[in-house]
Amino acid sequence: MSAVHYELIGNIGVIRLNNPPVNALSQALREGLWGAIKNAQDDTSQALILLCEGRTFIAGADITEFGKPPQAPALSEVITEIENSHKPVIAAIHGTALGGGFEVALACHYRCALASAKIGLPEIKLGLLPGAGGTQRTPRLAGVEAALELITRGTPISAEKAESMNLIDRVIENDLLSGTLTYAHELIQRNAPTRRVRDICIDPASIPEGLFDDFRQRLEKRTRGQLAPQHIVSCLEAAVKLPFEQGLAKELDLFIECLLSSESAALRHLFFAERTATKIKGLPKDTPTREIKSVGIIGGGTMGGGIAMNFANAGIPVKLLEVSQTAIESGLAVISKNYSISMNKGRLTEGQKAHFLSLIQGTTNYSELAEVDLVIEAVFENMALKQEVFTKLDQSCKPEAILATNTSFLDIDQIAAATSRPENVIGLHFFSPANVMKLLEVVRGTKSADPVISTAIQLAKTINKTPVLAGNCYGFIGNRMLLPYNREAQLCLLEGATPEQIDSVMESWGMAMGPIAVGDLAGLDIGFKARQGLSDAERGDPKTYCIADVLVKMGRLGQKSGAGYYRYDPETRARVNDLEVLAIIEAQAEIQGIKRRKISNKEILERLTFALINEGANILEDGTAQRPSDIDVVYVYGYGFPAHRGGPMYYADNIGLAKVYESICAFHDRLSENCWTPAPLLARLAREGSTFASWADDSH
Ligand code: 3H9
């Protein structure tokens, strides 16, 4: 079937678009649609329906075409052709009408949607704004305030909500085509006009004073320095203040500025990186997956509870195993409290909360896990304890059950060796808070079977996570890279920086949280306890944990004890600098024989980010990550790396590997030979003037 097909059903012309997988508006689709509308003007049809084949209505512009020379017809020309049709055009929406797809629907004179459909303008997530009239037509239908929210959030809304906002004219329950045909006949019968959204006037007097300025300020707090959000507000302001055509021209100018920005390039990189990460090299496409209908979780602490919520939210029943009834009750209480927080924010109804909670049942008995399809162990980070759990699981669970560990550092093969089924053992590393963070590291043991890997990747989608495959090594991808990053943060402290300086450098650069504050959030005792189980060699250079050790011994465990590297306001949890900590740092520097000096913000930023990149290069070369973009996904979705910088490896390519390499060599000579050995892959690519991305394209 060609991309666009036209047929007459009685006196209605039906235009069907077919451009799998998501009916993106490629050049062929735009041309076909433009021609179909034009041709239909002269036939016997009295109204036109625009319908899509496959799983969804148009999902937007074809993102792969961005950055390439534009090809006619432009989307705006197609849209004008639709809007100028002298016969009513009705969009029939199923799946998702997103971005340019929804803009096509807005150009139609009427819009029907299946009840299950969603509509939205998610361009902001790609560092863009709706560039085909979305910012001008949406406020004309939904009102300016609702349009501001919809477009600056970028989150799709249900058909029902869209109907209540005047964006959809009729919600159809069952058969979309027959429902839309009925609607079309009604329009013809009542001689309904070709109702053009552009002709609707917005009365400037109806806009509350200061609306745009207030909104800009609030938005800036949430989107820190990004271009697209502020430009969206300017477009909506133009929709109020300028005639339609001038508003469109303004939108186009600002769209192009966004499209050319490094921010949008980085976010588009991540869009594809996230999808590429689900493709596992060497795994045949037809690798079977196992159905996961029920799950067991070992450990009802913060992590286990958060993991349980993911499954309950997806409708999968969970058995939560703890050592005692008291432990079960306290675990379930925390889960219930988390659901209540979502309820208070209006994200959950009372009924949903009750339903989710009913799906999580506590137990103290391994025999109750006999029939579950997957178990995830989330007990304390200790090899002997984990092996004991896996031996019990091996004895209690059915042979084909997948046994997963949520370990963040330990050897999956050693854990698997405690079972008689290492092929069914895998790492599923969730990130805290596990019910919120998008990343799931899927760790492949030496013996993990292909169907186990493919099941994990598919399962991630079911529970709304972004999976990345990692090899089995100490810390896998994310935490292995975090070690040198945190090491540099600690060394900068000893050498002269303050906690506040380090965190503010990293946060103003875009990290969700600086490394010192992250330590306080996670709890300094966690690392302290983990270090107790290690040999001196494994623990590494004492300089990298001497400050933390002193703080833990003083009872300063981080946020949970009210103080760590910072003090925390008991009411607001705001962090407060603490001179006592500065004195501890100075004393430790003296013990370590380090003379403190003034450290520049640039040095802090480079030492921390280049430490990540260097280890990332080692991880690529030894195959722990499949590709550089996978590392980017790990850091953005698991570690708060700024999305608009695309992830550490993308960032490195952008600033130039030669520059990164030279700086690392300089650190090696000036700071420490042991810490700053340049990764051989980085050295090679820097010499060749190449990038991680082209290395991935060429050879892997
Ligand atoms: C825009 O419209 C700008 C306009 O305002 C102005 C223009 C002038 N283009 O996500 P999936 C691919 S900006 C090209 O796994 P799902 C995707 O890479 C756009 N390719 O499926 C993947 O390829 P592969 C605004 C696209 O069912 C495959 O389709 N629109 C596009 O989980 C399947 O994708 C958006 O931002 C695209 N637009 O989710 C919507 N979209 O198989 C972006 C997808 O090779 N898309 N692909 O890996 C989505 O949010 C989801 O794809 C969707 C389906 C919800 C539609």
C-alpha cells in the first residue's frame, strides 16, 4: 500500500495514511496528503475524513529529517491546503496525535477521537516548539492558559480531557471509521461550515494582566535556561497580540532557532538513544520472551517497596517477602504513604491507590513464591546474604522463573553460582526512588540466557522504564562511572573546594543534584557499611572516603539524620552550609598532607565530567556498554545528567575528544598518575580526530 490511499465511501472521501511504524510526516506522506486533499476538492465527496492505518494517528514530524535540507512540500503548506479545503475535513484519531500530527488535526475543521486516543504537543521534550501552527491554533480553541500548560508540559492528554478543552469535537467509543462517518453525515445534513480554527479571535482583554510574565518566571524555575520553553510563551503571546499570519511567522522563526540549537540536537539524540538501547546486539529478533504475570520481591525496604510499586502500577501482582510481619507492615506503610503523596498531587484517585495496594501482598514464607514468574532480590548489598537468598529462591521457585538481583555493584555470576539455574539469573538494577526513576540497568551474567535478556527488556517497557543492557563488572555502567566522578569530588574537597562550591558548579551546569548533596540524600552510612566488607585493596585510596568516614562516625549520616556534609532544615529540608564540616575537611586535608588551594569552577567541572567520560571510554572498549548512546541514556535517566547536554559521551563528542584527552593528560601529569590514566579508546579517537559516535557507527 502506498503512503496515502483515497477512497469514496458513499459521499464521504476517506484519506488513509500509512507510514509505519508511527505515521511520521515524512516527505512522501506530506506530498501524498497534500495531493489527496487537492484532488478530493473536485470529486463527488461532500466531506473528507483523515484516518491513519496501523497503531497510531500521525505521531509528528519525521524527526530523522531534522537537520537535513528541507524537502517540499513543507508541513505548513500541507496544513494550509487542509484548512483551505472547501469541503469539511474531519480528523479521525486513534493511538496518539502528537506534535505535527496534532497540528494536522488542528488544521482539520472537525476532530473525532477514539476514547483510548491521546493528543499532545510534546515538541518541548525535543527542545522544540510546535512549528506548524500549534502555538497559534491551540489557544484559539482551548484558551491561552490551558494552551500554555499543554505545550510547556508536552505531556499527552486523554481524548476525554481534550474534548473538555474544546480540542476534540466527538469522542468515539468503538469503531472509529463508522463513528466518524456518522459524524460526517451529521455535518453534511446540517450544512456545517468549514470551520477554520485560524478564524477564531482571541480577545486580548480576556487575558489576565501579567499572565505571560508570571508564567515565564515560573517556567524558568522548572526549565533552567532552556530556550524552547521561553519561546513557547512568546509564541502564545503572539497568538494574542498579532494577527494569525504574523503569529505563524513568529512561530516559524522561533521554531527554526530551536531546531538549530545544541539543546534540541542533544534531546533528539536522546530520543533515538533511548529507543536504540532496547536493541540488543547478537540477539535474534525472534528471541522468545516469557510472560511475567506475577512477581516476587525480596526485601520491603525503600528499594524493594519502590520496585513493588512499579509492578502494581502495571497491574502485575507482587508478593513482597520480608523477615517478619513487623517488617512487612512497615514496608507496606511506606508504599501506602508514597501512593498518598501521588494522590495529594492529584495524580492518583483513591480507587487507584486501593487497587494498587491490593496487588501487593506481604509474606515471610519463600514457599509462597513457588508460582511467580520473576523474583527480584533487593536485600542489603552483601554477597553472602545475597547468595543465601538465591539458594533459597532456587529451591522454592519453579524452574523457569527468572531470578533477578537488584545489586548495584556485586558480581552477578557469583550470585548465579548459588543456584542450579544460572541461565535464569540476571541483574535488574533499579535507581532510587525506584517508583520514579526511569532507568533500569539490565545486567547480563556470563550464563544469562537470551530469552531472559529479551524478557527483561520487554518487561521494562511494561513497567514504564528505560532499559539499558550492561555487562557484569563492579558497578556495571552507571556506578562504575560514578566511582571516579565521586573520587574527584572528594579530592576537590580536600584540595580546597567547599561542598557548596562543588554542588553549585555541577547544578548550575545542569546536574539535577551535585555529588556532595547526592551523598547526603543517599545516606553516608550506606557507603561506609559497604566499605567495611572490602579489603584495603578493594576500598582504594583512603583519601576518597576519609571525610565521609569522619562524618559517619559523628552520626552525620546525611539528610536522614538532619546533617551530613550539610545541615538540613527540619521543616523545609533545605540544605545549609556548615562551618563544622569545613573544619573537618581542613583537618583531613592536613592528615593526608594536602595543602588546600583555591580551585576554579572550571577545574571542578572538568575533573568531574572528564572522569565520567574517561571511564565511559573504558566501558565501551571492554564491552560493558553496547554503544556510547547507551551510556548517555544511563546518565540522563539514572543520574540526573542534564538532558539538554545529551549525556556524557555525546557531550564529549561535542566539545571534542582531543580537548578532553589533553585535559586528562594534564590532570595525569599534575594530579595523580593512578587516577588519571587516559582510556586507550579515548586516546586513539582523539589522535584520529574522531568521535565516540562515529566509532560506534564504523566498527560496532
Ligand atoms: C514535530 O512534530 C514538530 C512539528 O511541530 C513541526 C514540524 C515543522 N519521527 O517510541 P517507539 C520511531 S516534532 C521519526 O518505540 P511506541 C522510533 O524511533 C515530533 N521516527 O514506539 C522507533 O524507531 P525504531 C513530535 C519516529 O509505540 C519507532 O518509531 N512528536 C518518530 O512506544 C517506534 O517508536 C513526537 O515527539 C518520529 N516523530 O511509541 C512523538 N516517532 O523502531 C515521538 C517515533 O527504529 N514519538 N519514531 O527504534 C513518540 O512519542 C512515540 O514514538 C509514540 C509511539 C508515542 C508515537
